[in-house]
Amino acid sequence: SEAFKNIVKKCAFIIFPSCSEGIPGSVINVMVYGLMPIVPSVAGIRIKDFGIEIKELTRESIKESIIKAVNLSEKEIEKKSLACANDTTENYSIEKYYYEFKRALIDILGRKNEM
């Protein structure tokens, strides 16, 4: 919705300090708009050089990650935000999912024929 897009435009980061969901769709959905993820490695999101990893799921570690984020310069934020949006669009699109799913099925079916 337009209201959602307006909120996202005012943000630079998505903070997701959870270990209960693998590759959370809520994070991916806003990364497309350039919101940089602040997530633990167990979230399963490849943060590459545009995200910030929460080292441990403790208050102190979450605080350290947020401080790291707010200390980025405006130029760094713009660069990382663009990289985040581009990478997410490329790697988490419906087309990419279709391609990877099809490839996995072909691989599985091919191996079944070998048995």
C-alpha cells in the first residue's frame, strides 16, 4: 500500500532479533525497498556487505549492532541500501524461486532415474 511505502521510505534498517524463523519473509519484503537487515546469522539471510549481523541474541549484542548501524554515514547508508535492494530483487524474486525450484526438481528426478 502507499501508506506502507511511505513508512519504508522513512527507514533505513529492519531489525529482526529472532532465531525462530528461517529466512523471514517480513525481512525480505522490506529489503526489496533497501532496508538493510540487522539480523542474527540463524535468520538465514545472506547479509553480504550491506547488512549487519547480530552476533548473539543478547541485549548487549543487539545494542552493539544498532550502534554500528546508526554510526554509518549517509553515503554508506545510501550505498548499502542500493546494494541491498538490488541483491534482494535478484536473489529473492519469484523468477529466481521458480528457476531454483525447477532446477531442484530436475536434479531429483534425474537422480531417481539413476536408481
